[in-house]
Amino acid sequence: MNILASLIQLTNKVLVLSNEGATIKKFVAYSDNNPILEELEILSSDIQDESEMFQHPIESGASITDSRILTPNIVNINALISFDDSETLTDLENLYINATPLKIRAGNKVIDKAIISAKPNAIDSERWDKSAYDIVFSEYFEVSPVYVEMPKSANKSSVSRVHSGIKKSTNKPVKKNSWAYSAIFGGRT
């Protein structure tokens, strides 16, 4: 048993040493399955994966929850971009302005559809060669409208008789009273 344990430990050490130079990125953004924004120097990232619980009070004072809605995920990254890296700055600006659909992998979370919803940057006195960006990736859901024809009613009494269509406003001329009429009966002239 000692030989087997020693062999496993040796194998683990070899694997650790062989992967010493390999880096595992904690944040990757994809556009059309191609990695983008690879020149970003990621300082930190956080993921907001939350849901909304609908609670209702009951007579005893306790609250009951009857439903839950998953809110869209939000990934915030703090990144540095070099001032001379015009390609990454241009790519970031185009992705933001065009609301390009992106796939995001942050940590162990994968978001299939996200866009850049904010990208404020700050220049501080510690880094004159780089600009710090707080980039916000927001998940979105696509909604496709579907036309469903309503069943025809067999009962004539339940059918609407109002054919509203487009209504035009009617401009009735305002009747102006003389000053004498207004003085006697009141009102405006």
C-alpha cells in the first residue's frame, strides 16, 4: 500500500510541475466562438447570480414564498488596458456600441448571451501607461413573439361588435362669446 501511495504522490508532483507554465484564465469572452479581448489584464471579476423570491405575509405574521424568478446574471470585471493598445480599445468600443452578443466564461460560470452594458474607465496616478476599466457584462434573454389564433366563438353573443380601427380626433370649433354675453351670463370671451 505504501508503494501505491508513493507512486500516486509522485505522479501528482509530476503533473503539477508539468503544468507549472500553463495558465488557466479565470475570464474569457467569445464572439462567434472566437476568443476576444485577450489583451485585457484582469485584476478581479465578480459574478452576480441571483433570483427574486416573491414573499407574501400571512395572518400569523410569517411570510410564504410561492414563486422565484431567476434574474439575468451580471459579470463585472476590473481590467487594465494599455494606452498604446489601440486594437483592444477599438474592439471594446465597437462591442459596446453595437451591443454585440458575447459568450462569457467567468470562473466556473458560463453565460451564453451577454452584452457589454457599461464600461466606465478611470485614470489614476499609480498607472500612467494603462487605463483601468470596470466592464459590466449583462446576460440577456431573447423573446420571440408568437401569433396564436384565437378559437372562433360559436356563440354570437360573445363576439365583440366594436370595430374600433383607427379613430380620428374631431376638432370642434370653440364658440367664442362676446364680452357683453360674458358680462351678463359669465364665462370667458
